[in-house]
Amino acid sequence: MQKIIIAIDGFSSCGKSTLAKQLAKELKYIYADSGAMYRAVTLYFLRNSIPLSNKKEIKNALSDICLEFVLDADAGKSILYLNDENVELLIRDMIINEKVSEVAAIKEVREFAVAQQQKSGEKKGIVMDGRDIGTTVFPNAELKIFMTADIAVRVERRFKELYEVNKTITIEEVKQNLEMRDYMDSNRKISPLRQAKDAIVLDNSNLTMAQQLKIALLWVHEKINELK
Ligand code: DC
């Protein structure tokens, strides 16, 4: 079957990565979490106290960063390595949530991440989720999905995830962080979060995981049939 590129964009905690992983598993495609790359760069900048206003230091720091997704066959998912260190858990921390939108708005950081993302899509057969995948990274992606869900549903989902690792977290903190990130991601100068003109909207506020997968798979097969 012909392989395509599937771009999934949307606000924070809409379930983009869940759908992307489901599709990748079902279609035997690669799953690429572009947000994880911005998170890992943020972790590196925080650890090394890189001033976000100093372009020269940012460029130097980026030249020292090597990001690699390694497939963990047992867990059935890709693990992100930052300079050979597994940073999967660290990059989901609230400290990273608070800084990542600021780091992701930096031109040099975006160029660094987008170049790697585009390279990983050269052979197609990839599902990538993020904020600018359908508009900037893969403007020619065969299928673009723009995901959305009610804010209350999104807060609840992210709270459950974060509460697993941090029992002191509150719903209000999670809500404020989501709203702040959505605002910054949608209002930054370079490739802000936008629905691509040719994207299909998927609102999963009231959908189960099985239902959203069924809908998206239908779209995939329609696209592949159109290409024949
Ligand atoms: O999807 P996520 O929550 O892990 O993404 C973390 C942050 O990275 C998000 O607040 C915005 C940024 N991001 C981005 O600017 N462009 C992308 N393609 C993916 C994420």
C-alpha cells in the first residue's frame, strides 16, 4: 500500500499524540513527536543556563545537541535521547511545560527542529504531531488533521497524566499552563499554531479512542485511494 505523510496539529492536550501513536501502530508507520524535540531543547537550555535572549549562545548550544528517537520494541514506542540520555520522563515535567513555548518561539530553535523533522519524513510512512506540521514542516502532507477538544476535557486529561508523577499538582495549575501555552503557540511570530487550509478538523471531546481511530483510518484510506 502506498505510504503517505500524516500531519496532526492542534492545541495542547487534544490527544494528538494518542491518535498519532494509534495510527502509526495500525499502519506500521513511524511516529514522530515533534513537541518532544522542543521539550528536549528546553531541558538542555535550562540545565546549561542558556540565556534565551542571546542568539550566539543559543546557536552554540544547538550545535552541541543531538536528538535521536529510538524505538523501544517492548514498550511499543519511540524514546527520545538527548545526547545519548533517555529524557522521556524528564521532558514531561512541569518545569519544562512552563518554559517550552518560549523556547519553541525562538527562530534558531525552530530551524534546528524543523530541519530534522523534514529529514525524518523523506521516506514517507510517518505520522507527526505538533503545531506547525501541516503548515510548515510538511505543507504537502497527503493527510492533515487538526485536532481540537473542549478546554475542560483537555485540562482533565493533562491533569490525570501529570498527577501520576506529581501528587501535588492542581487542576488550576494545569489549566493556567495549558491556556498560557495555547496563547503563546498561537501568537508567536514564526509558524504559529494554525489550522492548514486543507486540514480536516477532528473534535474528540466526546469520542472514545477507538472511535477517533476509526474516523482517522477512514480518512487515511480515502486519501490513499484518491492517490491511486
Ligand atoms: O505537543 P507538546 O505539548 O509536547 O509540545 C510542547 C511545546 O512545543 C508546545 O507548547 C509548543 C511547542 N511545539 C511547537 O512549537 N511546534 C511543534 N511542532 C510541536 C510543539
